[in-house]
Amino acid sequence: MTVLSVPGVRLRRVTVNGVGLNVATAGRGPAVLLLHGFPHTWRLWTDVIGPLARRHRVIAPDLRGFGASDRPAGGYDAGTLAADAEALLEALDAGPAAVAGIDLGAPPAFLLAMRRPGRVRRLVLMESLLGDLPGAGEFLAGGPPWWFGFHAEPGLAETVLVGREGAYVDWFLERGTLGRGVRPDVRAEFVRAYAGGGALRAAFGPYRALAVTARQIREAVAGARLTVPALTIGAHPAGRALERQLRPYADRLTGRVIPDCGHIVPLDRPEALLELLEPFLAGDRD
């Protein structure tokens, strides 16, 4: 177990479904599982872990294929990532947990809540889309973001980007903070995590599984409703797209948008995020 520069945070290795995950933990209390997206690692949550850990047991893994976690050849669809998340909670004896996912971490969080509602106490989904469910038309009016197709083409993006990873990650970090950027230590962590063809191949796995993930989401909402209390948090560019997608299927949904906030919400506007997250996790918004 290693102490990092983030106060109170410790790292441990946990094997789930045959894959070794790098997991950051902090605090005590009801569990909160945080699932990052692209191009992130668990360090996406650097500025919110400490405040959350005052009242919660925070669990923030590197998803399979990302950061210091193992890079298997497959299993990057949201259903498998949801199974990883469930197995991680079981391995840590975390009990029912609040689950928050952003970007590529949102579909697994959603499927976990749909498939195993007894495992999920509360659900938070940020800056993402849920497959091809209706409601995201305004966001997708100009077509899907260009990198979806670029990342999805097997073997292409990793071949083009090797040796240029820093510049590529920087583009997303600048865009995702409306030009404000992120701290140098966090930026350096992300660049290290995505360096090399193997790291890039694994990171593009969820994009190459988007069709499978979309089918899994359609199947989930066809046979059940989202019964756990849920909060959607939008910023720029997704806005209320996720809320509109989820509204027809959720029994208890609160939708919020953070103004003047880029896509990388936990790093761009952590204080504003905590103002929404902490009371919701405490149950004040039922």
C-alpha cells in the first residue's frame, strides 16, 4: 500500500474478474465509488476525494486498461466494466455504495445500478451519453464528436499517436476545462498513463465497444426502470443531454448543469461539483 501526494489517499492492488486494478481509497463511512473517463485516471478525482472522505469511504479505481491497472485484450464494454465495479465493491466489502461515473465511466455506473440495484445506494452520472437512447439529439446535432470514430477504428489511433501522446492529452485537458487547463502534476500523471501503444490501445477499448455498450443499455431499459435516486450533472458540452436521456426511465431523478464549467468537471469546477454531490450523497435531496 502506497501513500501518494494526495492527502489521505492510499493505493492498493485488487484483482477482479481476473484483472488487477489499481485502486485509490480514502476515508471511512458509506462507500462512494468513483469511475473516471478518457483521458483520465483515478487522479481525475484529486480535488474532491479529500472533502468526500470526511464522511465517506471513497473508492476510485483506474478502470481496466487505464492508468496502472492491467490491460487485457478485451472486456471494455460497459457491461463488463460494470461487472468489474461490482466485483471491486465485493472484494473491498464495501456494501451498498453510491456510484458516480463521468464520461466513459457513466455507462458502467448506470448498468451497475440497473442490473444490481441492491449494490447501488445512489447514482451520479456526469457529462456523458447513455448509448443511443433518445434525448441527446441537440447535443448530437452536428454528429458524434470526431474522436469517437477515430478511437473506434482498430489499430489506427494508437499508431498515429505514439510519440505525440502529450500533445493529444493536452488537447482534451484544455478543451475539457474551457482553456483553463489542469495542474502540472495531474497533467503529467495523465500523460504518463497514456504513453505508448499498449496504453493507447487499451484506452480506446471502450470506444471500440460502443456498439455493444449501446445494445446493453437498450436491453437494460427495455426490461426495468432505474429505481435508485439518481443525479445527472452536465457542463459543457453535454449540458442536459444525459438528463433528457435518463428522464423517461428513472423513478427519482434530479438534473443539474454547472455553468461556466468544462467537461472535466471534477478538475475544472470541483467546488461547484461538491456543492451538488455532498448533499445528494447525504440524502438531502430525496
